Amino acid sequence: MFATPLKRLFALGALAVAVTLASCASEPPPAPPPPPIPSVGLSPQIIEMAGAYRAYMNRATGISPTFSNGDQIAGSVRAGASYEPQQFLRGAIAYGAIVALQDPNFVSGVRVYAQDATQRRTIAYEILRNPAYAAGITGANSAAGLVIAALGADGRALLDQGKAVKQSAYDVQRQSWSKADVAGRDARLALAKQLSATGGSADSMELNRLSLAVNGAAISPLGITGEPKDAPYSPLVVRSLAVAALAALGYANDDSLAAVVPLMTDPASATCFNMSKLNLYQCLAVSKPHYEDVFCLGQHVMIDTGQCVMKAAGVLVPVEVRPAPLPVKAVTTKAKPKKAPAKKKS
């Protein structure tokens, strides 16, 4: 007597299960949301490179051309020699990238490609493959103008201060102490080479200032202005734009550091900085009195390095016009009067 209701109950249950399965099959689960757009950012290690570059420039441009003793000269030589060329070059490019990130047109032009994850990866790959790709992105000309202005001003400041120091090498010779020989000349040269092989570091205040600039502070702490510049750009400016573009795409953080650092090079600029160091070593090797060390400092540490930075930024280096030598007066001799011919005797 219970068979028929029980069969109906099982039938209704089976029907309900079938309906549930059918509804699940017709309505797939919603797709996961797209990954969030990465924020603009640079690896702290790249910011440290920029900070070390800025620390050296502040230290070197602060060298005073007024000298009163040999110890002061030795300290200035140590301060000027304390940069490693490869690290210095990477630091200049890193600083250039941070400067480029201050341009909102360039950042927004890059961020257009960050909306889609696939497109973001594609653009990043193109930049890594060819850094000049970044120079064609909207806003690159205004960002390049900032980079050229910033690095060009750095090089010019070091060059001008170097000229003042070089001039003091002649002025200080009026003081007798400057003509005494430098003590421990070989050790002084060895120390200059050691400092040139040792990387510098940034101070905390400078790192904080650069970090704020990268993270999009409402008011840029760098305060750099410059007119837009059209391509072609120097290799250093191109590399700065490339690193900045990768930062705006989210591909310049610690995870991407191994791919970004190889971009931060420029063979021509590296050769220039290395030649500046070699000239310094040769100068220190032959200089004896204190005033000659001042010349080495002004010419080969400051002027040469400043010129290298300006060339790397694509800024015209002023030609130093040397005064023409004084004209040599012609020596004239008065012609002797000819004697009258003697009269013949008749």
C-alpha cells in the first residue's frame, strides 16, 4: 500500500536533482576579476643608485676653491675621487628615470598600456628589447626635456666649480706652504684608486626625497623644470626614459630588477668617466707640490667629470677659450749709413 507514494517521492527527488544539475550546467560561475593595475614604482635598489649619484654631486660641487693647507687639499681630493664609474653611470640613469616620472604627460601616456595585462607585458617586453621604444610614447618629449635639464645642470655645476678650483691652483702658489711636496704621495695615489673602485651611498634625507618623487607626491620634491625636447636623444636620456616607462608599467620593482639593471648602461659615457679617472691617476702620479694636486682636482676630477655628465645628457659642452699669446714685437735694426765713396787722387 505504500509502494506507490514511495515511488512518487523518489521520482520527485530525482526530478529535483536533475533540475538543479541542469541549472548549474547552464549558468557557469562568474569569471574572476582582472588583476589590479600595478602602481608606479621603482625598486628601492634603483632609488639607492640615484641617491648615491646625487650624494656625490652634492659633495663634489661643494668643494671650495679656497685652500689654506695641504690637509684641506687632500680631503678635497678624497671627496672628489670617491665614485666608481659604473655605479655613477647607473646612478645618473636612475636619477634621470625618477626625473622623467615627474612628468604627468609621460606617465599617463605609459599608463594607457597598463590597463590590459597582456598589453602591459607586451609593451614592457618591447622596451626591454629596445629601450628607444620608450622615446616614442606620448609625453616622452616633455619627460626628456626634464632629464636633459636636470643632468645638464648637474654637469654644468660641477664643471663651473672645477674651473674655480683649477684657477686656485695658480692663485695659491703665492703662499709658500703650497710649494712644499705632498707627504706620502704613493699612498695618496693608492687611496684615490681605492676610492674609485668603491661604490658610494646615499643619505637618508636624499632617499626619502627621491622615494616621494617616485611615489607621486602631490608636490614634486625635485622642483625641476625644462622645455620639451624632440628626439633624437642621447643614450643616457633614452635609458632613463626606458626605466621610467617600466616603472610606470609596474615592471621596475624588485622582481624585475634582474631585467632592468642591464638597461642602465652607456658605453660612450662609461669610457668618458674611465678616462677621467685615468687622467687623475696620471696627474697624481707626477704631481709633487700641493698646488699641483689642486690642479689635478680641478681639472681631472671636477671639470672632466662635469663634461662627461653634460655629454651624456646631450648638452653642448662650452668650449674653453684660452687667451691668445701676446704678439711678439718685431725687432728692427737701423740701417747703417753708407759711406761715401772715396775720391780718387788725381
